[in-house]
Amino acid sequence: MDDTNNKSDEGLVRTIGTGALGANIFNLVVGAGIFVLPGVLAAKLGSAALLAYIICAVAIGLIFICYAEVGSRITRSGGSYAYIEEAFGPFAGFVSSVLLWFGWAILSDAAILIAMVETLSLAVPELENTFWRVLFIVVLFAFMITTNVIGVKSGVRLYVFNTIAKLVPLALLLVVGIFAINFDNLVITEIPSLADIGAGTLILIFAFSGAECALNASGEIENPKKTVPRGLLLGIGCIFILYLGLQSVSQGVLGPELANNTEAPLVATAKAVFGDWGVKLLIVGGVISIFSTLSGDILATPRVVFASARDGNLPKILAKVHPKYKTPYISIIFYGVMIVIIALSGTFKSLAVMASGSILLVYAGVSLSVLKIRHRDGPPSEDQFKLPGNAVIPLLSCAVIAWMLYHLTVQEALGLAALVGASIVFYIISRMLNKKNS
């Protein structure tokens, strides 16, 4: 097809098809969370942990079917931010952007950095010592920041290599581990309380989130009216099968002992299935997977910070470009330093829950944008994806999101409210300063 006939209104060439979008979603979502969460969920829900996956899959399905409609209607680049801004204006767009790049990206990266150090400490016990742990984290991020400041090509090569390497151990554990399952361990012996299921689902949403990032390139998706819903279904479906399979293998192999392995449950499962070499395989796989996610985020997310600063929403210094390497080096350094500071001051579970809360607020905004755009512009046209049941699915999506957010602790809820409040104050101040300068 001639590129001139396949360009978006932004001048970008639409080359991302259904398979590529689904694969990108799978790659973006499958990261560090699955290496830690099976044990965390088992400790919370026992043998009923599999229920949380089913509930979470239903919730994610409701949320992303809303993405399918709004993504088929709003086809410019920006993903969640673009959808919310289009529906509710620049103020809501700004708040959602802060929730995305700080509340989700930085907090989730800090959480998985903690998970990586915990996994690596199984092979390198010295990392249990605070001094060596801090030194390792600082040196690691100094390397990653430098790699991305030097140039985007080196960052992309690092990301592609890690992406290929991280999936092999997971696939091997899933395929071989199925034959080692004791199915008695999968029997639900006690139904947990609704509150515990809600808290478990809130933690689990951390491992399912990230698919929306693939829609940031909406301006380069081929025939988005069909590709977006199909790609979302393909990617999320494959992720659900993988996650449910790994939880089943871990629980089926370790049984009640899984609840005692909250730091590296898949490593313990691999040891039971493969022996000592399985431990090494999963440690390497876990570290590579987490490093892949971190390297991908530090490549992409600072560009969001840079763009926001360029547009006057953040301090202008974050929009500086390196005179030699032509990269947004201040934004890259700022992003990396923030991850290190937060990782050194938090725990995986608390940061994962806060990150989940932030992304759930964004999901709610996208679900509501379906209703707002329908009210303003009418229902989707025949060649656009249309949700069945009119307002039912967006309202159900918001209800499920509210149910999960209800299970935040008071401290977590206050932290999330403070982040939203700070973004509102910053928006007002930046608008006042821009008005004064103009």
C-alpha cells in the first residue's frame, strides 16, 4: 500500500497491524509482576488465588472493550491521555498524564526494581546488605541512564535483546511444569472473604496493566477501527492464559508452601520442577524480564515528561535536549533518579498497589470518555467498533474499578488523593504562569 494513502492526520505512516499490536501488548504487560505475584496472592487468598485471576480478567475485559470503542474513534497518538483529553479537555488530560508517567510508570518501575533485587539476592546474598543493595541500584541506573542519554538506538537495541530473552524461561516452566502438578493442590478448600478477594484483585491488576501503552502509537496503527479491538483481544487473551497457567503450575507444584515464597515464587517452583539449574534459569529470566521492562520504560516514558515540559505543563528544564546526542537528557536523568529514590524508600506490595490505584483512575477516565464522546458526537459509525449494550459496559467497568479502589487502605487512598491533588495544583499554577508570561 502506498504510504501516502496510509498516513494519519499527524503525518505518521500506519503500519501496525493486528498481530503486531497484539504482540506489543503481550510484551509490554508480561514483565516483573508475574515473577512475584503468585506467592503474594497465595499468601492473601490461599488455594482460592485463581479466583482473583478470573475476576481480574473480567475487569480487564470490561475496561479494554471500552478502549476498543474509544480507540476506534480517537485515532491520534497519545492513547489514554488523548482519549481523556478529547472527551474532557486539557485539565483532565493533564491529571491523567501525571497519573500515567508518575503514578503508574515511576511507581511501578520502582516496585519491579525492588522485585529484581529480591530475586537476584537469591543468587547474590550480599544484596541483602543495605550498602551493597543501594550501590547496585545506583550503578545499574547510572548505566541505564547513560545508555539512553547517549542515544535512542542503543536504548532500542538493549530493549529488543531483553524482550526476546525474557519469555523463554516462563514458557519452559509453564510447559514442563504442567506435568508436575498435584491437582489436589488446586482444590479450593476455603472461600476467602469478599474484602480479601478485592484486595488480591487490586494487587493483581498490577500484572495485567500496561496494554494501554501500546495504544500510545494510535497514529501509526493500520485501520485502527478494526485493528485496535482485535489487537487488544489477542494480546490480553494470551496474557490471561499465560498468567493463569503459571499460577496453576506454582500452586499445583508447591501447594500451601507457595504462600511462604512471596519474594520469588516462580524460582521456588522452578527448583521443584527442574532442580538447582531451574533456579538459575528463573533467576536469570526474572532479572532479564524486569531489566527489559525497566529499559523499555526508561526509553519511552521520559519522552512523555519531555513533551509535557515542552508544552509548558512541567518545568522547562525537563525539555532540554542534549547538544551532542540530541536526547531529552534532563528528563531521562529525572525519571531514573525518581525511580531510584522511591525504590529505596518503599516495598514491592505498597508501590504496586499505589501504581495499580493510579492506573485504575486512568481506566475509569477512559471508560467515562466512551459515554462523554457518545453524548457529544453520537454513537459510533458503522465502520467503527461499537460496544454492545450502550452505556452498560462503561458503567460496569467503572463499578468494578470503584470496587477495587474501595479496598485501598486509608494510607494508600490518601497517597493517591495527594498525587491527584498535587497534579491539580500544579496545573493551576502552570496555567497562571503561562497566562502571565503571554
